[in-house]
Amino acid sequence: MASSQASLLLQKQLKDLCKNPVDGFSAGLVDETNIFEWSVTIIGPPDTLYEGGFFNAIMSFPSNYPNSPPSVKFTSEIWHPNVYPDGRVCISILHPPGEDPNGYELASERWTPVHTVESIVLSIISMLSSPNDESPANVEAAGSQPPSSQPTAGLPPKEKKKRNANTASLEPPASQFGSQPPSSQRNVELPLKGRANGSQPQATQPPSQPDSQPIREANTHDTCSRKEKGKGASTSHEAH
């Protein structure tokens, strides 16, 4: 019964996103026969290290959704303090509902059944714009730029340009940033901000001004490996 209700709700949310696209990301099903696994492509927010990049992720929903949150894992390489090295996203909105047993988060900052795919992805976009360095999932990424020893294939175009200042070609590999959403994403492909006539964005000359309205900020708060600093916990804005 719960699985059936979750399936109907996810079908509705997919239909709503198709009818009312949201700037900043596209979404669809990995497999048209499985409503519980979505493929999401997020555009790097303007004026950030990730500007101009396309970041692919898999969103997996439990059978009792929306009573429990989905999990989100980037399949594109990404250097971010709130993303584990294996790509798993760690933000409050994806934490189980209820009180935080460690006392760092308010229940209102964690998952509630009112959240949707849209609010989840907007929270992740906000996370890219405003990382939480105080409780990082990736300690090495907290408060630092990607190390110079790290291959540039996993970096967004803006950072890649810095690393390859003397290189003629700055075009990212097809499997990385600038790639199209997966071909299996057939159910619905929402308009992607920054794409013109189906072409890929150029990494060499990011536009000085976005060609559409700025991505709406959603609020994030992460407590994966919070440093002990008393009872105070950094609180981000809450996604609505």
C-alpha cells in the first residue's frame, strides 16, 4: 500500500515538473519502468566555482516516500565539503524526520513529508552556492580549493580554466561537465538554464550575466561530521 501511494505521488511530482519547469535543473527517470529512481542534472549556479558545469546525480526514493527522504548521489565528480568522496549528498533536508539525536539540528531543518523533488534539488543548488564548512562530509574540501594534484577532469569549467591557462582546449570530456542529460532520461527533460538550441555551454567564456532569472535559493544545513563547538550549530535557510 505504501509503495503504491509513493508511486502515485512520484508520478504526480514528475508530471508537475514537466508542466511547470524550474530553472537550474532537469529531471527524469533512469528507467521508465521504475518510478523510484530519478536522474537529475543540475546546472552550476552563477558566480560560484561550479558556474557553467552540468552535474548529474541519481535520486533514489524509498517505498514509504514521502514519510522517509530519498538519497541523492552525484555521478559526476564534484569537489564540495557537503558531498562525500563517493558522491553522496549530506544536507539536513535528506536526514530522517524528527529530532536530531545529537541535538545539532532542529526537527524543522530535517526531512518532512511536505518536501518534494523540487525542494530537494533547490536545496542542493543552494548547497553549491553556500557550502557548510563547519560540518563537512569531505573534510579535505572544507575551506579549500580543489588540490592542484587533483585531475582537472572532475572540476567545473571555471576551475579547469585556471588549471589549464596554457592549454588551448578547455572543453570538458563528454562524460563530465557540459554533457547532456543521460539518454535514458526520456520521460521528461525540463529546460536547462543556459542552453541555446540544444547546444552545450562553452567553458571558455562564461556569460557575465545569466540569461534567465537567478536560481531560487533553498536552505541547507549539514551535520555529517560537525565539529564540537558547544551547542551552537550553523543554521542555513530552510527550503520551501
